[in-house]
Amino acid sequence: MITKMLYDCKGIKAGSPIAFVEFLSGDRVLVKVAGGEQIAVPASAVDAHEPEESLPALSEKMGVPYDTLVKYARDGKILARKSGGVWLSTARAIEAAGIKPR
């Protein structure tokens, strides 16, 4: 599941896409940001989850070549995950990576 940061945390821009990793003690959660770094942030800083879509659907919707999205996902430049052999991500994750349409 990919969510978005609601507030600025430890140098992460508000609205940046993150992936939830686990709950920590107290009111903290461990999240992964683009590039794979994991950081602990207050649970209150994490906004509700954004619906994930397949990379083929996002490619068509956003006008970005599918091969480009897969390369960025494999390189960790966008937050994405594989489920049942299908890459999943969000429009916000692609926008945050600065990928431009064709």
C-alpha cells in the first residue's frame, strides 16, 4: 500500500509518496520513501492511502511509456511494488518522481 505524507517530516516534502512498513512503539510508524530509505515518522503525519493502479493503467492515464515506469520502479526511483507479477504504484508517486508525459 502506498500512502502520501500529510506533513513535512525529517526533510520529506509534504505530499510525498511513502510505503508503510510497520508500526513502532508509541505513535510512530516506519515508512519507506522513494529510493528505499526507511524512516520513523509520527503516525499522525501519514495521510490516508491512495489507491494503487497497475503500471500499464498508469502509463495510459498519465501518458508515460510503460517501459519507463518499470525501469523507474526497478531502480527504486518511484515507489512501486509487485503483486502477482503486476507492478502497482500511484499517480502521486509518478508525479513526485518528476516523470514527464511523452
